Amino acid sequence: MHNSDRIAVSFLGLLGMCLMACVGEADAPGEEQADAVEQGFLTRNALTPSALTANRSATQALTEGPLTSAAIAGNEEVMSALRDPLARDFLSYAVGCALPAEQSVEFSLDGEVYVVEGDIGVAPEWGRAHGHCNARCQGWISACILARINHLGERVPISMRGKNKALESDAAERAAFPLREATYFGDLFAPEPRRYACKSPGSTLISRVCGGTGVDTDGCIVDVLGDCDDVCHDPASDGSFPNCAADGRTISTTVTVFRQ
């Protein structure tokens, strides 16, 4: 994952949502956030069903319109769902994955102003004036969220790669993050969310997401389908696995994580 003005590495997690009042308390540019590397992580709770994902009409209302402040504020179905704290959490994860760092979504609820920051930018088209999030968009956001889960809630630097412009990497990043962990894909927007991963052959690094040793993946928050060599096409030039099979179909929106 590479952007010309920032380090192409994610410290697991999203900055998420905060009240407008807390914006001024953040570190000033050039201090601890000098490299614009994310500080945080996502836990298993990121995948908890919420009023926004369990309510099909709310999910449809969200994805059929643009991911902008005006569209969110003007959508009664979405705003009603956002009264659920878990729904606000999911929106923060979705915005962080979908939109680039220079974009954000703002809305007011019960007298509080929430600002949700973009970060990775795997589906920037959703944030345009007449945008929407189709199946491919939902696939990229789902894979991005799944790739950033941490079982223990620890801060672990990762490199996210795949066939998406936002996930492009350069030689320096690939050299700094040589250890392939796993590939993630699925659909968190579906009526029955689909959460999949496959392991890089011989790697136990998926313990970051699953817990345990990374060898026995029983009980993992994602369904580990085996080695990526068995369920995906041959790796791309950056080492990421494309086109992985699940549910009798091939999924092209995949994110492969590499570690130091």
C-alpha cells in the first residue's frame, strides 16, 4: 500500500470517530505523527453485527448513495441506524478503508458532532458526489477491514497489498515487509457476513488475527480456508494472492498482509 505523501504501512486500525471537540487535541503535524502512520488497531468487535449491517434497508440505504457528509445527514434510515454505537463503529471502519486520508465524513446526532476520517482509500468512488458502493466496492472494504483485525488488540505494523491502486507498494516497502502472513476477503455487507482468509504456505503469522499459534485456526473470527496456494491464483509481482475461491465462486477483491 503506497501513497506518495505518506508511509505505505498500516498500524492495525483506524483513527475512527471522535467528537468535533477532540479534533483540536490531536498531535500537531510534525510531532509524533510526522510520517502519517496510523496509530491504533481493530479488535474482533469490529465485526459485531450492528443496526447498520443487520438492518438490510439501512445497509442498502448506505451503499446506494454517496459516502459524503450531506448524503449521510440526509438519509433518515442511516441516521436512525447510527444511534447504535456499534453502527457508528462500523461506519468508521468502512470510511477509513474506503476513503483516502484527505477526506472525511461528518454528521450530527443528538447534539454531538462526529467526524469520521478516511485513511486507506480502496474505494474512493464511493465518496464522490454521485457515488455508491457496488459489490466490488463492498468487497474491497470488507477485505480491508478483515486484514486489519488484531486478536489481542496489539499494535503491529503491516503492509497491505492487492490489485487496488491504494494498495500499490514500492521496492522499499516490499523489502521492509518481506514476511507474507495471509490473504483476506469476504463480504461484511451481506445478510450473512462472509469472512475468509487463507494462509501463506508455511506461515503461522495469522495468529495476529486468529489468536493461538497460527497453526490451529479453529475458532478464528475468520474462516481460514487453508493455504493460499490451494484456493487462489498464483501470486502477483508484489507477492499478493489474487482471485481466491470461496462459496463456489472466485473473489477478486483480496488483500494480502505482509509483516516485518
